[in-house]
Amino acid sequence: MLQFKNLREGQRLAPLVKPPVTKVQLVKYAGASGDFNPLHTDDAFAQSIGMPGVIAHGMLVMGFLGQYVMELAGTSATPTNFKMRFGSMTRPGDEISCSAIVKKVYEEKARQFVNLELYAEKAPGKVVGVGTATLQMM
């Protein structure tokens, strides 16, 4: 659990490493999200448009980062202003590591806040998404 008094600007927080993405996971996510674009579930279709095979939904990766932010917040903070930009593609077999750097620690109107810079990588230096979030400490 994060404690405001222990957070410092520039601090790297412990990562969340997800298991490798699977094709079954992509089909389940398609059903849960309603996004049935065959680019995410049909290798033959993906290859017909020049891809090596299916790719993960971008929003699945955003969900991984969202899970990470919620786990960081735990019961000690409320996440706000969660945003993400997509980078490169995620494919089955990619193991996504979510990480954060504390960008700002501040107090405003007697409340404590922490701004985070978020990263989702499939390998060191191979970013599939970046984002930001603010945690309002309780």
C-alpha cells in the first residue's frame, strides 16, 4: 500500500507483470467488450491485411494499466484523471509489464495528491502504451 510520506518525485514503483497474452484471452475480451473486429481474433484475416497475425485490443492493454493503478491505490488512495496513449502493437505471447514513476507529490486544499507517469511495455524499451494518473490520498 502506498503511503504519501514515503513517495518521492522520480521514484519508480514496483511493476505489475501480466502473464503472456493468449488468443483465448483476446476472444474473451472481444466478448466482454463487444469489439469483434477480426483483427483481434482471426489470424487469417489479420494476415490478409498484412499483419503477421492477430493483435490485442488496445483497450485490453489500457485495462492492464487500469488494474495496475487500482492496485497501487489500494485502500489508501482514489485514482483520478487516468489517461493512456497507445504505442506499438501487443501480440499473443507478449508479456506486459506495467510500471510507474512518481512525477509529482503535492498538497492542495489540505488534500494530498500523487501524479504518476505510467508505462506498459512488452519488453524493456518496447512501449505499447503510456499514460498518466493522479492518486488522491485518503
